[in-house]
Amino acid sequence: MHEDTRMPAPGAAEAEKAQEALIAAQLYYVQGHTMDAISGELHTSRSTVSRLLSFARESGIVDIRIRSPHASPRRIEAEIARRYGITAHVAPVPQVVSEAERLERVAATAARLLGDFIDSNMNVGIAWGSTVDAMSRHLVQRATQNVVVVQLNGSGNTQTTGLVYASEILQRFGAAFDARVEQFPVPAFFDSADTRRAFWQERSTRRILDIQAAMHLVVFSVGAAGAGVPSHVYSGGYLDAEDLAALRRDEVAGDVATVFYRRNGSSDGIVMNERSTGPTFEVLRRVPRRMCVVAGDAKLSAMRGAIAAGLVTDLVLDEPTAHALVRTEH
């Protein structure tokens, strides 16, 4: 009889590693065993136990959170909930860090949180942009079934189709949650409102709009022209001088998925919205959970307008911006 020296299939080896990491994590975090004790129980080295615990954290088996009822972020979350009727998730960030670092910390917080929000059999709408792009790079894999990730608005302009940029963001979400990805291959803005209305009658477009109409969760940021990390809609060649002048005339404060609104949340009569391919606010408000991710004081007016428009149920933001939100009413 010959010994079977064949190596296990890659999938089997990965599953075995995940199972060992789960056992190590339960012993360490739940039962309070030391790494030396775990190494003895698993008949392996202490360094291997350390690697298993690292794998458990990186793969999402273990989600470490620090909660204190006395911490400043918790108090400010409660104040935002009281004042605006939404759930806030505040990332602790010192005032002195750069705008880029604020964005990364908020993006990482939002990415971790999203794993708690997404479950099987959900339609999830994603709005492309600088903030959601950063968030997509921090996603932790979680197995789901029958999840659809759908692009909220077109990404093409006169310089590019935008498909590569939007596709990379959506594919990261799809890969993280084993989801089917549905892109929306239309421009961000049509040249005329008549063209948009005609295109919206096409069956291929209607198919995407029907998926959007059945969304359970949307993930977006707010666009603002003066942000420290520029909003992609303002920096990516989507708006020309005439468009920007029209936005100023209409007193626009920001946008969600290239649909614009004023500081008080109103969007009636804004000319650019007639050409936009983003979902109407009526569609967005029907989505049960609406996750808005914001970093930086420069987006304060845009964020306040999105809240006033009723577009936000869950707000993820950095601590200095959270304090600014409750400090200034106008």
C-alpha cells in the first residue's frame, strides 16, 4: 500500500486554514486562552497561532470594535441621532490629520460597517466617486448569495466612457460579497433632456432601472466642488464652464449620484437634473437603508443638504466633521 502524498486542493486548504483560524480566534478572544495554550491545544507553534489570529482579523472572522459610552464619538453620534433622526457612525480622527488621511479612515470604517448591512438576496446600489472608491479598497470579504450590486448613475463624459473607473469600484464590491455586478453604460449627463427621456424608454435601460427600483441598500457620498479630495464629478471632466455656471445660478450645494440639490435639500427646478442619469430622490427615499459616507469639512453644506432632502439613514463621517455638523445649524 502506497502513502497518498497528493497535496490538498487549494479550496480545501483555504477552508482548513479558515477553520483553524476560527478555532484559534474563539480560544483567544472568547475563552481568553494565551497563545502558548492555544499552540499546545492545536499542536502547532506560537508563531502559527499568531498568523492564524492575524488571518482571522484580516478575513473578517474577527471584527474588533472599541466601544465606550464616555468616548467623544459616541456622544456626538447620539447628538446627531437626536437632532437629525439618522444613525451616525463617527470615525475617531484627530483634527490635525490631512484630508486624504481623514478620507482613508472614514472609508475603512464604512467598509467594515457595510459587512453588517449586506445580506443574501439584496440589491445594493453603488454611486461611483472618490469616497466610494476609497471605501471599496477596504472591503472585507463576506460570503453571500443572490446579491446584486448595481451602478446608480452613468459614468461617461466627452473625454471617456468612464466604464473602467466605475467598473473597478463595482467589481471590488462584487468580489467582496460574491455579488453579480450590473453596470449602467450611459453618460453621467446626456446632452439634452429629450435624449435622456428617449433613452429611458429602451428595454436595456429599463432593466437596470427596475433593479434600482428594488434596491434594499444604497452606498454613496456627497459631491462638493471645494472638497480637499476633489469629488470626481467636479474633477473628472463631467462639467464644463456652462454647466458650473448653471449650478451656481441654481444655488446648488452638492449632489448624490450626479443629481443636484440645494443646501435646504430642495432639487426642484435645477436644470442639470433634467440631463442627469442618477436616480431621482423619490427612488432613493424608497430604499430602506441609505448609507452616506463623508470625510472633510468642505462637504459640510453638501452633507447637510442630503440630510435635509431625506436621503440619509446611516451617516459615516470623521469626528471633526461630525462636531462641525452639530455645531452649526446654518
